[in-house]
Amino acid sequence: MSTSLLYHTQGIHDFKFESFDFTGGQTVATIHRDEDKFHCPCCNSLRTTPTFIGTRKIQSLPIGSHRFFVRVKMHRIRCSDCAAFLMEKLPFITSEKARYTKALARTVIELRPEMSISAIAKYFGLHWTTVKEIEKKHLKKKYKNVPLSEVRVIGIDEIYVGKNRYLTVVRDLYSGAVLHVGEGKGGDSLEAFSLRLKYSTCRIETVAVDLSAAYTSWINNNLSEATIVYDHFHVVKLMNEKLDKIRRRTMSELEDEQKKMLKNKRWLLLKNVENLDTDKEKSLDQLRETYKELGDASILKESLRNIYSIVPDGYMARVAFQDWCKLAIDTGIPEMKTMASTITSHLDGIVAYWNEGITSAAMEGFNNKIRWLIRQAYGYHDQEYFKLKIFDLPKLRIVKNL
Ligand SMILES: [Zn+2]
């Protein structure tokens, strides 16, 4: 292997190729640093005396189907200028202790959107955790300082990630970029983001958020100039939660056999009616007739969704929501009464949705990606890695088992 091939295929320069060794399906090239390239690691002087102390084996990109390693002759360098006596540094590895070259790490990163961690690990003969660490290091660097200066419209969302744990995600709703991922939910989870806002020149004009009090008070304290929008996605989400609460309450009052029937009907109630086939539609009608409260609430959910698909402007929306609240209260169902009172007290922010041009599709799309990410949970016991993967979600195409 010529020295220039070493440079062009493996990104290793200032080193000379000595010899090959082929054993156990591996190709190992012994290399050493050019005699005139022994810089002092401390002051960069070339007036140095190297002493050979042993070799170090580092994995690089495969050649054909063979794993390829370089065996580097390592030296301790004594500097005549600053008197330092230090181990030579290898410029082609990612960190002092890395056992792989930058070229290999770069290829792992390039392949990652197309291949699972396990597939990459198997292909290169690396350990699973090594591949994960390479990606983690890359993501950490990439998302260290997500710029805020151009941000105008943000969305704040809490996400249930299982085992009683929540994360709060802040996104730029125009660019789709993730700006912050905090542990927990409510104002505390936004503490680090508040600090960044304080030192940023950004002027956030609109915040889309769910209807819980925790985020509203955080917005009032930290972004008092911004318009709060309780967007389509969050209003319908809350309505679905109420509907499910009624289903569970109804179920608890039933005999075991009937209970089973209702248990399997959760998705039937929560799904949008236009997505049901004829059989499912019939079954929903039957359910609505059998359980009056559930029937009423399910119809109210559809009419709430209709407001969003039909009503053209904020003024009409206000009237429509007021009418909806009257109907909801008239049912006498406790969960619907609470929903009506939540809507009434948040009406300005709900109606603001029509004026602020936020689309619900982007939020739903992102939430689907998060759910997908959570399903891949076997790889995310490492919380820091999981959070970094959330930052990377907007760029992600969903491929199986990543
Ligand atoms: Zn020196």
C-alpha cells in the first residue's frame, strides 16, 4: 500500500506505510510517522527527539471484504524548545483513546440514516456501543448550539416516553427544527431554554401550546409579548383524552363481558370517522346507540373537528365554539362540561389559531415520528442519546429498526 493510497482511502497523512500482515481475515498495515513530522504536542516545535515505545492497532475502513487496521508505531516525544515529554498525537483518530479512524467514523455517520446500529456494527465488525457512541458524539456536536435568532413561531409539547416519564420539546414551527428537549413537563422542564432566550436576540411572536396551565404561565413569564395559540392539534388531543375517560368510566360500570367489548373499541372512538370503513362505521353507530354518553361525546368530538375543517375565520370560529360549548354542557356529561369550561376560558388562544397560520399537519407528523422513536426504545436506555435523537427527528426518514 503506497503512502498516498493510505491518505486517499483512509485519510491518514504524514505517515509512511511499512508492511502488510494478513491473518484471520484481517488486513493490518504497519505504519510510522514521517521522520520530519514529529511535532511537539505541546508547542508544535519540530525540534524534537522521538522514542519508540510500542504499537497501537486502530481500525479503519475495510478494503474489499477484509477488515482493515493500521498498526501504528507510537513514540514519546521530547521537545528541545519547551522540554515537554509527551506521547505523540494521532491526527486521524476522533479522540485520544479512539480505536477507529475519523474516516471510519465518518462512514458510520453517513450510513446511519440507511442502516440500523446493529447492521452497521455487524458490517464493520464493531461493537454495538461503539457505533452508538460514534453517532452520539456526532449528534452532540451538531446540536450543541441550535441557533435561535431567526425563530419567530415556536411550539411547546410534552411527550410521554413511558415509565412515567415525560420530555418537553420546543420546536421552530416554520423550519421544523427542534430547539430544546427538557426532562419532565411544565415550566421546570423549560428552565435551560429560558436562559438561552434571555441571551438571545430572537423575537418570538407566537407560541403554540397545549391547554395546560403550566406552559401558559411559563409563556407569560418568559415571552410576555408573544401571542399564545392553543392550536388545532392540542384541542383535539384534549377532546380525545376526555372521550377516552368517558369510555373508561362507562366500562367500569359494566359487567365483565360487556367490559371486554368496550375495551376493544378504544380506537373506534378515537379514530376520525372519515378513516373508518363501512363495517367499522356501523359498529361505531351501534356503540353510540348502546352507550348514550359515549355516543354524545363521540358526536361532539366530530363536530369539534368539523369546526376546524369548515370554519373560515376567527370570528366564525368564536361563534362555533360558543355553540359547541352550549351543546356540550347540555349533555350533562361531567367530562364534556369540563371540556366546555376549558374551551371557554382559553377561547382567545383557541381562536388565535385562525389568525396565526400554524398548520396542524407538521405537529402531527412530528408526533408520529416521536412515537416511532419511542417504539425503537431498546436502544434508548441512554437518555442523553434519546434526547439527541429527538433533535435529529426532523431530518429523519422513517426506516425500520433504526
Ligand atoms: Zn514543545
